[in-house]
Amino acid sequence: MAIKYFQADDIKKEAEEICKTLNWHHVDLTNLGFLRSTGSTSPRTIARCHALGKAMQIAMGRHTGFYLIEVISEKFDRLPESEKTKTIIHELMHIPKTFGGGFIHHNMVHEGSVRDVYNKYVNLKKHKQETTFPSTFQFEKTIQPAPLKVNMAFKEMIAKKEGKWRWF
């Protein structure tokens, strides 16, 4: 049976949430593709991160890297949600900060490092939920005064007068 590929918008959405929560601004989501495949005979592979190497980029006239995250449907889709998230984190961790076509290997991306990043992600997500108001919360309508506009020259004058130099 041949391998078949399909767009994986659900994986893209989860990856966007992970990158946003962890502040992974180096991951250029406009140059990152997401596919779900069926028919792979790889015995232990759940997902793969593919990189477009520098030589191919130059030959194609590209000025930035391109990466692809592929999940193997037969294995990935049966995982619990937490393991799916860990798998996506694992694949995103293979992408270097330069986003130039290179690849971070398994000596850096392994079970322990993924677990640490996953725990950080869960804690940040939990903290974010605790600090947001429920959608049913109603604010009273009050008239807010316009923000006071103070120019930089005035701030510098006050700072000099107080004998303190500050970056504003």
C-alpha cells in the first residue's frame, strides 16, 4: 500500500498554540507545513519533521527555510491528547532558532527535554486560563479618561531633576 498524504489543519492549530504559549517566535508558521499520512510501514515512527536543506533552498531561490511536520495517522491518532501534544512539541523542537533548513538531532531532542518543555507548556497554559475572565463575566460600562500623553522631553526633564536617569 502506498503512502498517502493529507493536510493536517488540526496539527497546525495545535502547533500554533504551542508556539504562541511558549513564545517560540523563531518558528515561522508561514514556512511550516503539516501533513497526516497513512500507509507508512515504519514500525516505531509516530511523526516526522522534514527539513528543506540549504542546498535545495538555494537551488529553488528560497531565502528562508521550510519545514514539514508529518504525523502518521495509524499511530498518532490513537494517542491520548497529552501524548499528541508531546509528539508535536518533539517535532517542533527539531527546528533550530535560525530556521534556516538545519535540524536539531535527538541528542538534544529526547524524552527528557520534551517532558520538560511539555510541563512548561502545561503550566503556562494553566496560568493563562487562571488569569483570564470567563466569557460570562460582565464589565460595568464606565467612562474611562483618555490616557495622559507625556512627551519624552518632559520625562527626561523630570528624571534629571530627580537626579535619576531612566530608560522610558
